[in-house]
Amino acid sequence: MIYTIFFLIFGAIIVISALKAVTDKNIVHSAVWLMFFMVSAASLFFFLGASFIGAVELLVYVGAIVSLMVFSLMLTSGEDA
């Protein structure tokens, strides 16, 4: 019963954060919503018993790719040169 509740909560977070990541106008906010999406997907892997896949997703996708996206967005200028 408790697993069903957690599954529904994380499933709702995944749907909402995916929609916000696509529809948000600010690119940094979209990257943060993408991070919420990936953390929630990794937590679903942990609940399903695939601990290795969840850990890899946390380390590679959330830890490396999203932080690289945010870092590169902060370094680029939004103004025309």
C-alpha cells in the first residue's frame, strides 16, 4: 500500500516537472524542472528495486548533465554582442 502511494506521488511529480520543463520560458528554470524530473525518475527506480540504475541516473544525469547545463547557461551571455 505504501509503495502505491509513493509511486503515485513520484509519478505526479514526474508529469508536472516534465510539463514545466517544456513550457517554462526561462531556460534556467527549465533545467531545474528537468532536475526534479530526473530525481523523481531515479527514485522510482529505487522503489522498483533497480538500485544500480537509480544510482547511475542520479550520478550521471542529475550530477553531471544537469549541472553542466546550468553551468554553461550561466556562462553564456543572453545579450547580443
